[in-house]
Amino acid sequence: MSQTIEIKVPDIGDYKDVPVIEVLVKAGDQVEKEQSIVVLESDKATMDVPSSHSGKVKEVKVKVGDSLSEGSVVILLEQGEVAASAEPSSKQSAVSAPAPAPEPKQTPPAEPPIKMAPPPPPVTNTPPPVDDGVSHASPSVRKFARELGVTISQVKGTGPKNRITQDDVQAFVKAAMSSGGATNGAASGGSLGGLNLIPWPKVDFTKFGEVERLPLNRIKKLTAANLGRNWVMIPAVTYHEDADITDLETFRVLTNKENEKQGIKITMLAFIMKAAVAALKKYPEFNSSLDGDDLVLKKYFNIGFAADTPSGLVVPVIRDVDKKGIFELVKETSELAALARDGKLKPDQMQGASFTISSLGGIGGTYFAPIVNAPEVAILGVSKAATKPIWDGKQFVPRLICPLSLTADHRVIDGALATRFNVYIAQLLSDFRRASL
């Protein structure tokens, strides 16, 4: 006897209304348990939704462009025989009433068109007639709008029944930035704080030669929106310091040689994470966030690290770094970096950071000015170490010098405090025994 099962989106953390970017099955397909059926893309990673059961696809309930949350029905699956003791997961599937014996006609749906981003809506100074309280938008979209400083009632919705989507908010911000946040030369006093910027230049590049137009992927578009907000809203200053890591690098190489047979390879990032935690404990203002007129001091030490991927920059988070040893940190950073490159990071693996490290050591560079990752108040940039002649009081000696670039929110951290923090990290890396004090 056949039975119809609803296959639902499993627990995906705190994320809601995550867009569908690919549908992997169609009506009539035979799927196996744990086989991917759709692909979702959050602001930082893609996620495959697996089938909790095996069977024949009776109906696909979603299409590309739909937004799904935990518990959303993805497909209806038909099983010929179901064991009496089988109970679907409460978070992934639910068994409906038995289907009629005759199998319904199955017509494979046409391939859904890719949903294009809506054109940027016009930005005006005239308050819209729609009240913020009745604007049709999900809680996650409203939160996204608040983070970008957008009044939700100013955004025109393009979703079903004029529902405001995340793409609508992004398009609104893009239009505001293109027009400088003002029209007719008047300051907007809106989401960009009335900066009254001149319009973004409109250029027909084809007049000068051959061009190729490539659309930004979703991760890069959202990263651009977040970084643009952070750059405009945070009065940030970058402080530079050199760390002498000669002795630490010697210890790192020796330790790797001793553990070569076990396949363990310690990276400098693990030591920098431990040094950062020691500095955060000494200077707790760096382990905080602004919340209105309050400063939230965090008692946990979760460190994010920037990972370069083919789709763009993502920031996995190592939790409770203060409670983990160097070998644990090496293992966890390696695993998260691999997941990031494959686009398999889960939402909760990119949340909860209290401080971020952006290391370019494996690529090159000398110094740079990283952008603070809101709502954090500081970020540490690490560039490639180089051997330099250092005067020891009697002669020049070769020392391995690692450039550090600390960007801090000046509303919370002044120059003297930032310099002390940077100098302290450099001291820890120069003599790592200090980290145990």
C-alpha cells in the first residue's frame, strides 16, 4: 500500500526565508534517503537539503527563487511500502494520510526560470503612505533591513502579494548608494545619514572596447552590502605593528617535524588565535559590541577567521578558543576551511564571533586595513612574514617579522587602547610563554 510523505527542510539554525537556488529532482524521480533534493543559499554559504526517506517524487512543492525555512515542505514522496515502526523525524518529515490507490498523472514541471533581481526602486524624500507596522516582510528581512539602516516601509516589495524580500532591500540600498541617498540635490536624512553624495557615474564601457558582464553571486552581493554598511557607519581606524615571530616559527617547524608521522601540521593562525584571546582578556573592550547607548561585554571568546573561497569571502567561527589547545584549533580551522571552500558551511558555523582575524599570510602583502565585521568592534589583519635586519643594540640580525594591522571602532576604542592591544599581541607572538601568564 502506497503512502505519501512530506519531505521538509530540517533544522538550519537561526536562518529563515533562505532562497532556493537549485531544484535537483522532479516529479517521477526515484530518490534515496539522504540524497540532496534542493540547494539553498544563505548570505554566506550554500546548503543541500537531503531527503529523509527514499521513494518516488510525487510532487515538487518549491521552485527556484522560493524562500524556505525550517519545516517548509519541499517535495511529496510516495513510498510503496512503509515499515510500521518507521517514524519520520519531527524536524524533517511528517506522514500524511495514505494516498488513493490509483497513481495520479505525473507531468514533469517546466524548468523554472532563474529569478532576476528586481530593478532598483526610485529613492525619494516623500514619506510613503504605507506604515512600517503593516509592511509585508518576514522577521529575517526586517532584521536585515535594520542592519543596513533601511526603513522597511520605504522598500517596494516584489514578492507574492507585494511581500518585501531580501533582494528588494538590497536593491533599495543599491539605488540609495547610486543616488547618494538624496534626490534633486537635497539631503535624504535616510539610511545613509544624509551624506548627499554625487550620483554613481554611468558609463557605457562598450564605447571604449570589448567587455564582458558577469553577475555577482549571492554571497558577493550580500558581502558588498554588509561591508558597505560597515564602512559608512563605523568610524574605524587601523593601527599597524610588527611582531617578531622568529622563535615562534622555529618552535612551530620543530613541532610539525616531531608530529610528521601523525599528519599534524600546526599553522601560525592557531597561535595568533590564542594570542588574541589573551589580549581580549586583558583588554575586554575589544570583546564587546555596541547596543544603542550600552556596551555589551562578552564573557565568551569565539574567534572568526576569514576564509577565501571560489564564491567569495566567508568567516567560519571557532567557539570557546580559550578552552582549546593548539592542536584542537588546528584541526577545527582545517575542517571549517575545507567546508567553506566546498560551500558546505552550516549557518551556525558562521555565527557568534566576538572577534575576527583576517590572515593574508599565505598569499602575501605587507599591511592592509581590514573592515570591522559588525557588530564586533575590532578585526586583526595579518600579512605575510618576512625576514628583516633588526638592530639588537650591537649589530643587525636577521629576524622573521610578521605585520599586524588592527582596525578598531573609534566609538569604543581610542588610539592609545588600540595601540596597547596591538603591541601586547606582538609581545605574545615574540615570546609565546607570556600567553600562559
